[in-house]
Amino acid sequence: MAFISLPFVLYFAMVLLGMRLAPSRYLRHWLLLVASAYFYFTWKHVYLLVLAAPIVIDYFCGIRIEESANPHARRRWLAAGVFSNLLLLGYFKYANFFLGSVAALAGIAPRHLEIVLPLGISFFTFKAISYIIDIYRGDLAACRSPVLFATYVSYFPDLLAGPIIRASVFLPQMARSLRPAWPRAVVGVQMILLGLTKKLVIADQMAPFVNAVFADAGAYSTLTVWSAVIAYSLQIYCDFSGYSDMAIGMSKIIGIDLPENFNMPYLALSPIEFWRRWHITLTKWLRDYLYFSLPGLRESRWSRYRNAGITALLGGLWHGASWTFVCWGALHGLAIMVNHLWIARRLRRGHAPSRALAIRASCWLATYIFICVTWALFRSQSFAMAATVLHKISGLAPGGIVWFYSPLVMVLPLVIGGHAVGIIAARRVGSRPITGTYVLLPLPGFAGAFLAACWLLVLLLFGGTGANPFIYFQF
């Protein structure tokens, strides 16, 4: 069931109606679980078993970890839970990548397994892993309700592409009434409209240009390829954050608050800041469950920098089974290490971060160029394609077709204006649980309803006629 489609709208309306009419919270829990299972079932029936595997295994592993007094037994149950999730993820996502890499090293023809990647597997396995690790660390009590735990893992708004919510955040919210109410619906609908705007008006408008140029980058001029790289930076941001906004909005209407996943990442002044703003829930997951688990963290600052680089490298591999993703993660890891070294060097010399506009602008430009160059690698399906794109944007291969893509020129002011409004709004309200453009929501009263109606009209007039699949569904 496509996220942006009439069947999904009808499905979601039926879920909300059922949540509103259900006479008890217990029945609403069951309704959410059945709705989530049906949502996944409509994609590929048999793969509902793939989703059920971590639910069953980690439910029992979590209870055994909590009940075991023996530290060795606790570690064994933890290892069983983590290994089962990684085995599931490894088979479906990385089996062909591993076989192809081994075949290439051995100089033999690769064997390709007929495996269809289950939607959202990278996200729901990470939710399950964080659950049992939190129990092992004593940060969370094991969930004794199979219905609540199954709902946590399979919860349909964030199932396919996040945000990656922790059980410690999700499960306590299940004690709410979970009956849709007007105040939350107002905020939720406006969040959904924000996500649809990003997806249909910006991301999907950039897709034809990006696809055409990356398919044959060597045939286009340097300026055109640079335009396509910038267009892709807008496409992937608006596509992914648009999904997050929609998931947060739908969940808000249901009665559950999902964590913020993006905070205007292209305003970052350094690679470190970028990852604090981009895919925030993944960054925090990698920090809490990978970075802090790597050895040598307390030995020296060099160990910390090394672990940060390793974390970014594995984060790249998480995104996809390809050496281009590994290389993309390695470049970001190297940039983060250099960034940490630079900060430490300035602190040793007693230099505070510069507030000079010229310095900050230079840091922003350097960071954005680095992000765009690495996005070119991320978007390329092979190193050969990436080499062609990088060769073009470096200016070493002049000439080619000049393509002036007018939608890019039209959406740039919209994106820049949205960021400017977000900055102003965030400064006015001060510290808030949510940041950026989110602080503007909900739009108040009649004026808000009028603006929302105009917003919807703009979507109908300027949105893409046929929505492309969300980019992160492939991860």
C-alpha cells in the first residue's frame, strides 16, 4: 500500500474511526496492532513472518534478560537477541553483497540469490535491538504484554523509514487514551501537509532531472551536473524528512508523539553538526548502541576519534549493500575525525568558536559542498558512475549539454525561505522539544484553517502528478 495513495488515505481514515469508536484502550491497542500487521501484509504477504520474527524472539529474550540473575546468562540472552536481528538483516540485505564481494576477490562469477529486501527491515530491526540492549543495561523494564511489544515493533507510521523510536519513549505513551482528538489532529494534519509539500512539490519535482543527469553525467556540462547534484541534495532531504513529517503527523493524530528526525541539516557549519541535524534518531542510535560499545572509548581522545570514524563507516553500510555506501560512510567518518581534531586543536590554543559572519559563511559553504560531493557518491549506482559525476563537477571535463532545469530555480527560494522562517521562529520561542519550522505549528484559529486550505490547494496545483517511491524505502 503506497504511502501517498487513495487506498492508504481510506485505510488511515478507517484506523482513526476505529480508534475513535473503540470503547476501551485495550481494544485500541489491538486495533493498532492489527492495522499495522495489515499495512505490512498488503505489501508482501509472506514477509509478515519476517516482521514477526524479531517480535517473537526479542519479546522472550527481553523477559529472560530481566529475569536472569546470572550475568553470563544475561549476556547469552542479549547475544541471542542481537544476533538473531543481525542475522535477519544480514541475510536479506547483505547476502548478495557478501557473495558478490567474495566472488570478485576470487575472480569467479558471482552467485545471485533471489532475495527481495523487506520494506523497513533496517528500521524495525534497530528498534528491536535497542529494546533488548536497554533491558540489559537496566534502562528499561521488559514489556510483559505481547500486544504492546508487537505494536511497538510493527507500528505502521514509522515502520518503513523511521523515525527510529525507542521502546522507553513509545511504550509509556501506550498508557494514554489514544483516542483521536481535535487539538492533536490540527497539529498532525499540518505536519502531514508539511511532509507532502516537501515530497510532492520539491523532491518529486527534482527526481526527473536528477535521474536523467546521473544516468549519463558525461554527456552534460559541469554546470548542469552541479545543478543535478544540488537538486539531489534537495530531493533526498525533502523526500526523507517529508516522510518523517508525515509519520510524525499521522502518529500525532493517533495520540503518540514520535521524535524529531531532522533539524534543517543544510544549515550545519561542520560535518559533526550535520549529523546532529540529519536523521537524528539514527545518529543517536549509532551513538548509544555502537559508538559507546566500541572498545577503547576511555583510553584516549584518539580512540574516541577512531570510534567515531568506525561508527560513521558502519552507518554508511547500514544505508545499503554497496561499496559506494561504505565509501560514503568512510568519507563522513574521516570528516568527523578531522572535525574533532580541529576543535581539540583550537581548544588547546584557547580559541573560542568564531562568530564572525565571514568565517561562519565559509564553514557553511565548505560543509555544504562536502555534503553535496558525498551525495554524488551516495546517489551513484557504481564507482564508475560516481567517477564520471565527480570528474564533471571538478571541472576537469568541460563541455557537454547545458540543461537549465527551471523547477530547481523555482524551488530554491522556497527552500531558502522555509529555512529563514524556521530560524526566526526558533529564536523567538527559545528552547523547545521541537525545532526549526516545526515551532510554527499549529497554525492558530480561522487563519490557520485558511492557510492550511491554501496550502492544500498549492499541493494540488504544483505537486507531482504521480508520487515516486520514498528513497529510504530501499534501505
